[in-house]
Amino acid sequence: MNPLINEATSTVTLGWVLGVMTAIFFAAFLFWAWWAWAGRNKARWEADSRLPLNDGGES
């Protein structure tokens, strides 16, 4: 078989793999962003945002 055709088919296969991986990582990012902004996490984020200001004394 023509070496140029062999090279082209391996590039196409790699392109599909990279496309699928991009879609998976994008979906994971969207899930993480949805989870972070969900209303049930609001109290946790509020408490965590005050951690740097907590000097360990009485609150």
C-alpha cells in the first residue's frame, strides 16, 4: 500500500482519539462547573471563603 495513504490513515485515527478526549474533558469541565455553582454548595463555599481570615481565635 502507498506509504502516504498509511500515514494519512494513522493521522485520521489519531484525530478521532483527540476529538473524543476533548469532548470527554469538556463534559467533565461542564459537570465540575455545574457542581461548583449548585445551590446546595453555597454554605460550604461561604465558609471556605472565610478560612484565610480565621486566625484561630474565638469567632
